[in-house]
Amino acid sequence: MDILLNFIFLLHLGPVSSKIYRIKAVLHSTAPMKDRGFRVYMERKVVHMEQRENKAYLVLENGRVFQGRRFGAQGELTAEVVFTTGMTGYMETLSDPSYWGQIVLQTFPLIGNYGVITADFESDIIGPRGYIVKHWCQAPSNFRSEGSLDAFFRERGLVALEGIDTRSLTKILREKGVMNGAITDDPASVDLEALRAYRVRDVVRTVSAKERYVVGPENPKKRVALMDYGLKRNIWRELVKRGAQVTVCPCTTTAQEIAALNVDGVMLSNGPGDPAENVELIANLRDIAGLKKPVFGICLGHQLLALAYGARSEKLKYGHRGENQPVKDLETGRVYITSQNHGYAIVGSSIDPAVGREQYVNVNDGTCEGVRYLSLPAFTTQFHPEACGGPLDTEGLFDRFFAMMGA
């Protein structure tokens, strides 16, 4: 009876957030109740109160509204909404600069079960502006965990929603294409015209390193310049693992500066945004390729090099984001399962046959996944051979790059 009276008192005490906190404290601190049904009732009451307290909405540019619950940082924002199908690797997703300025929807229903592990970060940058999940795990369990997603998001200012019908939202994005969305407490306040017009510009310069830095051994087998368009750390890890010393270069590094480094090869990293808007970087890359050093490009690096040699890019309906994208090697017929994260692709038919040829295609939609160049010592892939997270089917491409450098 004392516990029952205590609960009745708590339900009439102060703001909702205080009630929730105090009720949870009583539930966790008291001995098991004889009336288990009443305890279950109170636990459900807490859940209902939390849902009402943290209610927020995602508004799509087509006017569709999804109700969810907030966790992480507070705030309202507008960004492009994209989905990723990865079942693991959410920390790598969150720290991937290629997601810069986007709201990322995880299709896998439970996220956060192994907590936050900073050693698994792919950069110091938190790429997404917003994050959407079906369920987030409030009690992560892993010996490497350093805390929960909720606390991490609050610290890093990332606005997140849970409890949204992620299956329905993903189907809309697949059928209608990716679109802009707004996370808000008041759906009626969203200007749909302004939402449709929203664009992010100059993202590569935003995420690129501002100064050069070096990683790897002092007495390396090879020296590589890595152009940072928004790189993932596992790219230079794969190079260092094979004995290379890697000089990470800002995206604006010129051909003359690359030549002065006296490197054996040039690596082009992944990165965010529309490749075609990087006009100056594309022209600069044409000069770098003119040095005739072996070149290996990944993701955005693949797109920029193709554009530098006259190819065209196009925006995909909903992109390729996840760890299960099948890619076919047109030279061998072999199919690989790959990790990918991009919303644009090179149009295979636009590649000048005197310059290069399409080597890899996506099995699902036939889009270009890689180019072998004939006019210069270079090859590029749209997918991520360094994975992390994802399958390691194509990590041997780093060995191919080293063979081109004479290793």
C-alpha cells in the first residue's frame, strides 16, 4: 500500500520529466512487488509519459508526416533524408563524412546495442545532421562500450528520432526517391516550398583536412599521397598495413605540391555531395593525373577522376547505401558483395573509350561501379574496398594499387 500511495503522489508532482525520473527511481530501487500487474502498469505508464514528453515529427517535402520520439540533442533541422541497409557498423556510418548534411535512416530495427566505441570511428567528424531509427538500445552491452548513443548524440549535437515507422519511410524513399525532410516539434510550421528548395553546397571543402599530415612507418616500402575529399580512416589503414607511408592532403592540394612530395602513387578518397559541383577540384585533379603517377580512386574520388576526363554524373533515385551491394567485374564475370555510400553515379556510356572502360557494374541497377583507365596508370571504384563496416571481398584492390607502384 505504501508503494501504491507513493506512485499516486509521484503522478501529481511537478513537470512530466520529473515525474518520469522519480517513478523510474522507485521502480528500480524497490523490492519486487507482490502485485506484479501493478508494476507492469506503472512501467507502461512511464513509457506513455515519455512518448508524450519527447514527441517530434519528420516532415517530408511531399507533405508526408511521421511521428516519432526524440533522443540525443534537441533542435530542429532540415536535410536530405537517405536510408542505409547496414545491419552493423552504425558507428562507422555516423563517423563517415560522406553522410555530411544528411538525415540518415537505419533500416535495421535495433541500433545502439553495442554502445559507442570511439576506436571504431572512421573520422573525427559526425557526418549526418540527423538520425532516425526504429528502436535505439537504452542499455548497450559490449566490453568496449563507452556509453549510450543518447549521451553521445547530446554531446555531439546530433538530433535523432526513434519510434518512426522506418519500413514505411524506406518504401516511400525507394518508390519516390530521396527527398528533403525536416525534424520539428510543429509540422504545421514547416514551409514545404522552402523544404523542397533546400540544398547543401561546397561540402567537400567543409569536411576535408585543412593541413597535411603523415601516417605510417618512417622507412616505408612506398609513399602515397591521399587526397582527402572526406576520407574514411580505413583507407589509410589499408595502405599503412601494406607498408606505405601516407601523406593525407587537403582537397585543394595542387599537382605541383603533389610532385614535390615525391610519392610513388596517389589515392583519391571518398566524400560527400554532388561530384559535378566541384569544378575547381576536378580541374586540379586532371593536373594531378597528368603527373602519370599510379592513381587509385574510391567513391567520390572515382567520380571526380571520371569527370576530369569528360564523363558525366547523374543523381540516383535513392542511392546505394549499405554493406550488401552486389558488383560484377566485367572482365572476369565474378560478383563481389560490397560496402557503398553514394547518391550519384558516373554514366557508364559517357566514358570516352579512348580514355578508359567500365570495369565494374552494379548487379541491381547496372550503374557504373568502376573504371579501368587506358590513357593513364589509374583505376577507380564506386564501392568501398576498405569496407569498415562491411565485407572484405575487394580489399585485394589495394594490392593491385601497390603492384602498379612496383611493390
